[in-house]
Amino acid sequence: MSLEIKNLIRPHLLGLQPYSSARSEYSGDGILLDANENALGSVCGGSYNRYPDPLQKDLKAKIIHWLNPDLAIDNVFCGNGSDEIIDLLIKAFCRPGEDEIMIFPPVFGMYEKCAQINDVGIHAINLTDDFQLDIPAIKDQINERTKIIFICSPNNPSGNLIHTEEIKIILDSFNGLLVIDEAYIGFSNARSWVDRFQKYPNLVVLRTFSKAWGMAALRLGIGIGAPEVINVLNTIKMPYNINSNTIELVSKALSKPEVLKEMVDKIKAERAILEQQISWMEITKKVYPSEGNYLLVKFQNSLELYGFLKKKGLIVRDRNGQPHCNGCLRITVGSPEENKLLLEALKEYEALFINSKPA
């Protein structure tokens, strides 16, 4: 497929120059009297009076070393969470009131929310009963207004990976951007699409430090894509979208891959325990296999169970009402202590459920 990224970008952005901030004009040493910063320091202490690098070059170099050494700086965008990247992609490639994105429910809700905020249409095609892409329906319903397709893999809330061959079918035939959100790939043994993106100029891969890395409060998402895509995101983003604390702490975390592995291994082990224990319960209809740090579970009387758990201070996510999710709760894998309390509460509810059944 021959595809020119510049033909997908909203025309009025093609000649737009990024905002020229003080630190984008000069980032070296010296007496900095160019940014109207408070030269006396910070009320809270530390060096927070100085603006951070607007393009996070040192952090991106460390991300590349971790993620894929074949990447270049101009393949990487850092966002204030993946949410910012989703929003910027829609701003850059979709004309308000004219274009649309395509999503596959049940799925992460921010794709739809960002499209609504930007007055961009939403074409939703439900996943199949086994939470895979409905390829015939997708190919039939893509049209000239479809500019971005969002795929979440592992999918949230179902936890499964989307089949590689089905994604390739779309990549090979779609003349827009295909965004694969890999927020939960750290809990899977699957190969990342980051290793394959250079073959597809219209592929963007999203990663995050919020999940496996355990740094949700720092709000750092990563977009991997063609330089033309990354350039337009850098052009339209706010100048200093990543704060100094995030840059510093994520940089430190990237030097500790052994800690990441230890945490992920523990979560996977706890996920297996929960899956086994919950699947044996009489209140359970089905536990869906998961490649994330959560389980989607179909229960008997799920809304009643949700309220029962809430009263005990155990907060799970009600997914009733989403396609193929009636009767389902999404349960995040907690610490061993938290999971023990959850299982005890489920067993207590199970006893009540069994006793309430007619003799």
C-alpha cells in the first residue's frame, strides 16, 4: 500500500510552526534570562523554577534504549498520559464535523470521549462474541471520512490480544492511521507492534508508564510512529507538556528493569490465582482469559455482587451495558493481601447466594 502521511494531516496544519518557547530556542548552559522564570528558586525548594526540555530528548533516548534501539528520536512522542496523544492524533488528522474515527466496543472509553470533544464522528463496530475484530463489517463500513482506527490490544475490558493477522488485514488495506493501544502489553508475553511499525507508515503504537511500570500519577504516555506523524504532534502540543518530576522519575525507573520484571511476574502470578479461584465459584459464569492486570468475570447477580463488594470497601468496575459484557465485572489484580480479601468476600457472597436458592 502506498500512503503519504502528509495527505492525511489536516491541511491547515501542514505549514504550522511549533510555538517557539525559550527552551526550544536555547537549551544549553548559561545565565538564563530569557524565560521570565523566578531566578531565586522555588517556594517548595528544589530547581522547579526552570522549565523542562519541551522535547524531552534525554528521556526519549532512554525510552528508545529500553523499547527498541532501532527507533530514532523522531519516532517517539511523549504525552501527558496516552490520553493527550489520543486527543492530539484526532486534532491532527480529523476535521471537526466532517471526519470520523472507528472503534470496536467494548473498549477503552477515551477514544470516544476525545472524538466527542473535538466534534469528530464515532463509527463503532462491536467486537465479536470472542472479543475479536469483525473484519467483514470493518472492511464494508470504512469510508472516505474514516481517518483513524483505534485498536486496544490487550483489549480493555476483555483482556485478550487482538489477532495479529486481522490487524495486518486492516494495515494493508486502510488509507488512514491505525492506532494500536498497548497500555497493558507489559503483562503479556506477546510481541509488541513497536517491533513492526517501520513496515507500516500508517501505524501508531501507544505505550504507557501507568500500568506495568506503576507510575500512573506521573502521567507519561508514549506514541511511536513515522516522523511525519510525530512532527505534527510536536507542532500542535502544548510547549511544556511533560513536567520535570516526570522526566526525572521515569528516567530513574528506566534504569531498573529488574524491578519492573519482579513486579510484573508477581502480578501475573496473582492473576493466575484469582482466575483459578474465581472460576471454581458457583456464582461465576465465566472468567475471560486475560493478558492484562485485570480479569473480566461474568457473575450470577453481578449488580448485587457489585454492591456487596462496595459495602466491604472492595471497589471493582461494573461493565454491565457494554457489548457482550452483561453480567460482567472487571477486577484489577491487587496485592496478595488485597486479593485475599477479595476472595474472602466473594466466598461470603457465594454462601449467601447458595443459601438463598430454593430447596
